[in-house]
Amino acid sequence: MDVLAVNGYLPLRLVLTDTLAVRTSFDPLRVDSEHTIGGRAQRGMLAAALRRAGRERELHDWVARGAQVRFAPAHPRLEPGADPGLPGAAPRAAVAYPAPAYLYTPGKDGDTAVDAFGDTDPATPYRAVRDPLTPDRSLRAAVRTTAEQYLGRPRTGEAARSAPFFTTSVDPGQVFEARWQLRAPDPDALERLAEGIAALLAEADGTLTLGSGGTRAHGGVHVAPVDPDRLLAPDRVDPVHARSWEAGTPVDLLLLSPALLVGADGQARPQALVPAVLDLLARRLPGVRAHVLASHVEAGLVGAYHRGYQGPMAQRWAARPGAVVRLRLDRDLTTDQARDLEAHPLGERVVDGHGQFTLLSPPPPGPEPLAPVAVPLAGRVPGTVPLADGRAVPVGEPPLPERDGPLRSLYDELLWNAAVEPVRDHARALARASAHRLDPLTPHLLGRLREATVHPHPTPENALAALERTVTAPSTGRTATGSADAHKAPYDRAVRALARARLVRPGGREPVTVQSWLEGLSARTSAAWWSDNRPDPVYSPAYARAIAAVDLSLPDGLPPDDHPSALSARAREWEGRAAPRLALTLVSSWLAEAARALRAEQDGGRPGGGGAG
């Protein structure tokens, strides 16, 4: 009878604070990191922390013997709100595991996924899905890496000569999740074991490292329980569906980590996965008959680096993660039975996390939309600012620019520098959308109007007033203002052209005449004009995002959702003061882009001229 009869899992959240390289080969000049963090690397991390703390007893019980703690590979953890490219992500965190081997996309660039174990078209080329996938097939993970080439000195006894090294490492700031399997004689002992490991990791925070320092990847990592209030979880993988199956229902066994299997001849044999699965069912579920419906196993080399001996371990052939064995049992499979099966990994070196698997329901027979890709970035905690390495730093009361003159000037300059380019992009988009409605206008007329905006004026308000007078003044042969620096008003024919040309606005709003759009630009109404024509956060979100990134009053640098403008109260106050300058930039950029678009049409649709005579 097994004295360690109680089983549970300790979910740990690993945030990389430095670059990380986990060796995949022993080429001294080239290191390509795995996109997961193997259980053996975490075992070495815990052993180093225990040795530094002088806790030899725990080092023997937790690491050396391998009976109480079985380590697990860390997979990408996709947290809500972490990837700005996925605004509609799931409301809770999900872990992406190796994609099942039966999942393929039709065609080279297919946007659906199908079960290759089912009916497929022999004439259609299929491409395997390789990106890590969440169990509900809703998200794929794309781990960010950086490749660098540098000159370094090899650690040999030869003469010191530089040699070219090549390293691909995992970028910092990304988050992973590992579920260490804990075993104890009773539930109380299991809880104490989890609390002891969590306390040790908290004490060693800031000193934990993964990988090899010789690869120029520091390997710093912050490790903490996923849920400090509930340390243990009953399942190896968070369930997304029911964990029980009726008799005759297909069940997929998905391999989560490499399985070191041995054949009948005593040699490494990855294809022995199916016999190993059947043997496990016979041992844990006596009397249950299992029929293998389909299987797919790929072989790969597995190696490791021994921290203690400072050298590589022998490489072995293993069944690669993602291997699948589809079964049909003649009896019901309960939740407790499924958990018992998952608690017994397949093959050898299970303490290092090898041979771990989970049971899943097969996908529906028809094609499913291919899941979008997300980056496993560390999620933002309210009241904190995430640094580049993934750590969250609490923030206090934001500075008050209105109480400090120099700070206010800096604040205004930051916001303006961030806003000017999105405003110009918005003007270009308006001009391009309206190009087919500007036929009555000519590039010459638009150029004359733009002269009023680029002519030297004391203030933006003066430039806007000059443009408004130019548009609205009657043709008298005199200048619009009677002054020497004023611009001539257009003839009645040009005014009629401005009244006939239409400007298309986003969001389904009614088009307006260019003449009416250019009216109301005086100093008294420029704020209202800008409020009506500013970039809408729904159709032109770049403006709000750029301002939020430098807004000193926003701790997370993200546009707030408590106002239709997607700006903070202080940014709105600045926008009101800067409205004439912003409106002048928008109008001037629009006139230049509209003239360019009309000129391109006149030249045969080729921007820059060159049309046939």
C-alpha cells in the first residue's frame, strides 16, 4: 500500500524577470530555448534555494528523493487584459498546453481547425497546429523570443580566443504556470507541505533563477502560488468541461510533457506510448476494457543540464508533448477515476515532470474557427504599474501638474508630442475617405486655403480666424482683412465649389460641406469645433492610446473607460486648452492630404504626378 496516498497539485505562477534560455541541445555555440520551462529546470531552482537556506532535510525530502514533490513543466499562462491585442479575451486566466496531434488546419493559411482523426479530404493539404492551445481551444499562445549573436570566450583550457555564439532566449515579462504534484499520507500533511513550499518560495524571492547563466540569459524569475488563499487544486489541468465520461464515449489522453518510455527490448521507444497507456488502465482500473480508436505519437530528443555536476545529461528519445491516444471504455469513467489516472505519469523520471498527461473530450466533428494568438504577458493589477520584466510596482498619488508650473509645462508638452501624429493620421484618413466627394475642388484652391494656416501667425487662434475669414469672405477684389499679410478671398466660383464638396465623417454621420466644416474655427468656437471633429476612440483609437501612454494621472497607461472621449479628466482639461492648436493641425493636415489625393487622380491615379499629357 502506498503510504503517500493523498494527491494534490500546487499551481505556481512564474513571471520571468530576466531573459531565459532552457537548453534544447548541447551545441556550445548555439542555444535555442524551449518555449516551456521544463520540470527539471524548476527542480534545480528549488534545490539551489534550499541549499542557500541551509535546509538539507527539505533538500533531501523534496528534491533528492522525489517522492513528495513531482515537478511539472511550466506552460504559457494567458491572463485577461494582459495582451492589448485581445480586448475580448476570456474573463479568467487560461493556460496553453501542447496542441493535440490530431488538430490540423485545411490549407497552408487555413482559418479553421479540424480533427484529423475523423473524416478528412485526401485531396486537401493539411497543416498541423503547433502553437500551444488552451483546453477549450479558444486561445493560442505565442511566446516571445529574442535571438542575438555575439562574440565570447569559450570556457576551455585553450588560449583565450573569441568565438561567435548564437542564443535564442525567452523575453522577460512573460508569465507561465506550473502545477507541481504533491503527495502526502493525509490531507493535513498535504496542506502543510504546500504551505512549506510556498513559504520557501516567498523567502527566496529575488534570488530564484532558471536555466544556465553561461548562456548570457540571467534566468531571473518570480514564483508565487496562483491563489495564495487556496494553495491546492485537485486537477492537473483546470477543467473546462465535465470530468466524467459515460461508457462508450471517446476520451482523449493528451500528453503534456515528454514521456521516456522503454520497449520490450529495454531500449527507448516513444511508440510504446499506447501499450503504456493500456498498462496503466489495467493497473488503475481493473476489469475495464479499453479500445484504442486512434493515436498519434512523434519522437523527439530530451536532454538536460545537471546543475550539481555542471554538465549535460545523456539525451534520450521520448514521445513528444501533444501525442494523443483516443480511447473508448466499456464502463463509465468518473471524475475521481480520471484524477487517479492523471496522478500516475507514464514512463520514467516522473519526478522531473516527464510523462504527464490529461484527459479531454474530443472536439466536435466539424471544423472550428482557429483560435486567435495571444502573448503570455503578465496581467495588470489595479493600483500597480507593470514593468518591462513583468513585476508590478504599486503607485501612490499621481503628481498634480496644476500645482507646479514646470511640471505643468512638461505635462502639456508630453501630451502634445503624443497627440500630434495621431491627429495627422486622423486627418489623412478623413481626406482619403472623402476623396470621391471632393470633385468640385482643385489642388490649387486647397493650396490657397492651406496658405492661411501655414502663414506665420502670433497664435493658433489667429491662424484659424484667418482661415475662417478666407472661407467666408465675399469676393470683393480686396483682401479679406484689408491688411497686408491677409490672404485673398476666393472668387464666388470657388466658394460654390467649397459648398458643393462633401467631407465624409466616420461612424455613419452625415457628410457635411467642406465650407461648413471649415466654419466655426474662430477662437470663441474652436473648442466646440474640435470636440465635434476630434478622433473618435471607436474608429480612431490611436489618439486616446497615445495620450494615455504619457498621461501622468493614469497609473496603468491605458485609456479609461469612464468617459466617451477615453481621456482622463486632466487630459480633457489639457485638450480644452490646446483645442485651437489641435484644430489647426487637423485642418492643415487635411488640406494637404486632400490636395494630394486630388492631384493623384488628375495624374492618372499615380501619387506624385507622372500622368500622361
